[in-house]
Amino acid sequence: MSFLDVKDLKIHFPTDDGLVRSVDGLTFGLERGKTLGIVGESGSGKSVTSLGILGLHKGGRAKISGEIWLDGEELVSAPAEQVRGLRGKKMAMIFQDPLSSMHPYYTVGHQIIEAYRIHHDVSKQVARKHAVDLLGRVGIPEPANRVDSYPHEFSGGMRQRAMIAMALSCDPELLIADEPTTALDVTVQAQILDLMRDLQREFNSALIIITHDLGVVAELADDILVMYGGKCVEYGSTDEIFYSPEHPYTWGLLGSMPRLDREPTERLLPIKGSPPSLINVPPGCAFHPRCPYADRTEGRASTEVPDLAPTERGHLVRCHMPRTERRTLWENEIKPVLETQ
Amino acid sequence: MSENEPLLSVRNVEKHFPVTAGLFKRQVGAVKAVDGISFDVFKGETLGLVGESGCGKSTTGRLVTRLLEPTGGAIDFEGRDITHLSQGKLRPLRRDMQMIFQDPYSSLNPRHTVGAIVGAPFRIQGVKTDNGVKKAVQEILELVGLNPEHYNRYPHEFSGGQRQRIGIARTLALKPKLIIADEPVSALDVSIQAQVVNLLEDLQKELDLTYVVIAHDLSVVRHISDRVAVMYLGKIVEIAERKRLYSSPMHPYTNALLSAVPVPDPKARKERERIRLKGDVPSPLNPPPACRFHTRCWKAQEICKTVEPPLESLASGHSVACHFPENAPVAATADTAGKD
């Protein structure tokens, strides 16, 4: 069993308009020291997954089923109290927008000290020293002074560093970063990605990075899970996903991005249509209305949900098309077009 | 107007926002959002403006469309000085100059139907159409890939990508000559971004449009632009043909920007040498003297702190403001020069 094992996780929200299946049967595992990238567009269920692992949907309206095993403890059926004891200590989260996820009324130091003292029985002085150490560790200049600054006195990049310091305050073994660099400029993004890579090496924690940017996951992730309409559509090692993807949605994502490392093309190759609303996920394969190959499934695309089945190379793909046909398509039609890009 | 004359010409334009303090709103300083920039935009081309947040790229867009009045310099549109035109005199010009906004959620009035939104330019400008405004609006909706039958729907009934198309339709209503697009795709999902980028390119070919595209995403700008200007703290530091800028950038800042972009190729991460800029962009309230990049530049010497480098043309169509430009051709992906 891995350090983190998620089995058939479902997070559904009953609403007046119907059941929203934000996460619908997600299974994955993650070891210490490894990074999993979860990629998807808005409304694919990637953020709900991360909040679900942290137990932040407990006690709300959400209907959660499945299993989440963290280091031998099952979290879905565990009482909220028990999960709260783990949150911050064993698992922590870095949010997208550090300005709205830090309290504007308290100093940065106060907020780190608070998180640390909840889990450790230490004096304020000791906790303060710890906070200063952490701020220095994440690269904030003059941490002894900046510990008394308020979030608004920090720039965006520094705030994100402070946020990382807070998440790391209790040496979590599982760190979830939800779009950690989306709000940042590109030069600052590069700094933060470096920092996260270094810290992960140092603390040997398991890292889940949630993003829509394939560039970011290519930089950090060991494994990638592609989500669409609340389901995993492709899951495998980073090399597999980038160099031999087999799901038409992954192909579409790769074709949609203008790339700096290749000669510019005349045209991008977008996916037609737009992502489905989770309240009204298309029947059968959720991607079929946008899939250029939906007619190759003998009509099953709109009636049957495809299974997440292993490919010859061992990664998992949820597609009705026969394996050999997908491989032929990728080798003969998709890959040549993407590579000239 | 002759072929070589620019459609839009910007000369030493400045925009300083006053910072006031105290009871009597005494001016204590100025945010130099745009501090003396010059560029030309020729008919039929796309100029990309890139830079990080706070570099003044959006202010530039607003100055050019005269949504803001410059505090210095001159803006010529079709050879006519529009720098200080009054609102009344500007109104007829608005027909030729339109803007696409970043956020398709806040730039459309939620209480108006699509027909009212896209038809508004006709009413405001008093433009007569052959078969009525409704017909004209429906034609434009079709042109941007929306269903003309959605004329009576409200913005909330559309997805983000479709909303952006509505915004583009409104922009195109009066067949403008120049379109300023301020982050036209950054609020959209990846798969939708590509649709909108392609749409902008198709429309340019079809309607002979001229674009100024403002964006922070270097890959999008490279895809869409003919020439690219890089801004840093209110100044243009480098302006060049797209190909030249991306294959042999001269300004250290451009080099750093290009090497900071994460590349979706996991093998490349092991091989790539990256330029790491230290710290953040300084505040435009109190920018560093002389070369504004010297506080973060690895090549900075004494002269960079005392003498401001002018924007000089170092090769045909390639201008750069730097005392120590990188002359060796450097590829964006295989950076060999300028390592830390």
C-alpha cells in the first residue's frame, strides 16, 4: 500500500437542480518523495478532490464515499475530529491566491505561529523562532523583521512563499498545492517552482500539484492524472502522458497550447466545444460531444461509460477506442502534427 | 495614407498617476505607470506587448484607445494627433479603434441581451445598417462562431469562451481598423484559449484588422504577433520582429522571461539551464534609477546604475535598451549564455 491511497473516491453535492458529481470514482496512489500532477480544466473536479483529501468537505452537504488511506489511516469514515488532528500536521495545503487565503488582520508570523502551536505544545517564543526559521527557509529576506508584517505588505511572490512556510510549519508528509503559481508572474513562478522542488527533496514529502498548466506539471510531476468531468481519463508517468498519451482529450490539451520550445505553427489545434458543467455531464463518455473520434466507438460513446483500462505500456486510459487503434492514431496522425508544432 | 505610414504612432508617451496624502490631497509622488514609450503599429500587423504585472502594458492599451489621457508625449492615429482630444471629438474615432477586454464575466452587462450588447455600438454611433441592426448583429454573431439565434439570450447563459466571443463580436460591430486586445485569452481554459486565438487570427485575415495584443503569456504572444515589445516598469526594453525576439533576445530581461516559462516537455527539465531572477519587480512608485532592471540583472555594472540606456536599434527591426546586450544568438530553449 502506498503512503497515500485513494480508492474510488466520490464526492457528490446534492443541489436543487440535481446531483453534482464533482468527483466520480477517482483512484490513485502516491509515495513519499513523489509528486503527482492533477491536470484539468475548470470544473473538472480537481480542486474538490484536494479539499476532499484534506477532509474539508466533511460536515457539509457533500456526499463522500470511497476510501482515502493516508499512512495506514482511513479518512473518509474517520470522525471529523481525527481528520482535523491530521490537517496542518500530517497534510497541508497551499492555495492558489495567497491574498484571500491569509487573514488580513493578523501578521504573517502570527498565522504561522498559530498553526504550529495547535499541533505542538511549545511556548510562543519557541514557535516564533520556528516561524522566523521557516520564513528564511522559503527565501524571505530579513525574516526576523518580516515575521511581523501583514500579508498586504508582501508582494504576490512573497505571500506565496509565506503561504508555503505556513503549510510547512509542522513538517507535513503530504502537501497539496492547488494552482500554486497561477496568480504569479512568470519569473516569480519559476522561483516558486524551484522552491517547491527543493523543499520536497529536503522534507521527502508527498506532493500533489493541481494545475491547468501542462508546463508546470512537466517541470515537477513524476505521475500525471488527467481529469475531465469529475473522472480520471488518463493516468500514468509523466513521460508516458507527454510522449505517448492515448486519450483524445490529452491530445487536445497538448494541441491547444502554443509552445515556446517549438517552431510556431500557423494554427493551434483546439478542442471544439467547451468543458461540460458538472450538473449536466454528458452520458456515456463525458468527452464524447467534443471528441473527434467519437464515431469510432460503434455508438458506445454516448451510452456506456468507458472503463479506465491499462494500455500496453501500463498507464491507464478511459476510452472506448480499441488500444491498437489509439496507438495507430497517435503514432500516425497526432504525434507528427504535434511535433511539427 | 501611404503603405509605410504607421496606423498608430506612439511617441514618448507617459502616464503618471498622482499619489496624494493628507487632508488637502497634497501630491506626494507619482506612479510612473508608463514612462516614455515609443512604438509604431502598421496596418495589418499584430504587435504583442508583454511584461509582468505592473509593467504598464494595460495602461499603454488604455492610453492608446484614449480611455486614459497621457500626461506627456503624443499619440497619432492615422496621422492625426489624438493625444488630448476631448470626449466629444473622440467619439467618432471610437468606431475605428476598439478594445477586447480580459474578463468576459465583468465586461458584459448581465442585464442586457446579447443583441443589445453587440448592437450598442450601432446605436451609440448612430450607424445605419441596410437591413436593420438585428440583422447586422446576427451576421457578426455568426462571424465569431456564435449561433445567431442566441440574439435574445443573456450573458450568464454562455460559457466563458462564448462570452469572450460576444465581447469580440461587440468589438467588431463597426468594422474597426485597430483592435487593442488586453489579455484576450488569459481568463479562459486551455482548450478554449486555442479556439479564441484561432478566431482572432481568422478575423484578422478576413477583415484586414490591425491588432495590439497585450498579454503576459509569452507563448500566446509569440503565436499571434508579428512584432513583440517587452515592457519592464513602464519602459519598453526591447522591441523586435517576433522571430528575432524569440530566437535571439538581446535584453537580459527578455532572456530571463523566456527561460522562466515552463516548457511542457519533461525531458527538457533536466537539460535546461535557467536564468533565475532574484526578487520581485520593484514598485513603479519608486523605480530604480537609470536602467530599471539593474537591481535584478546579473550583468549590471556601475554604468547601469547611473546612465539610463536608450532604446537603440542594434539590428534591422530590433531595438533594445541595454548597456550590455546579449549579442550572441541565444535560443530560448537551449540557453547557453547568461547563466547564474
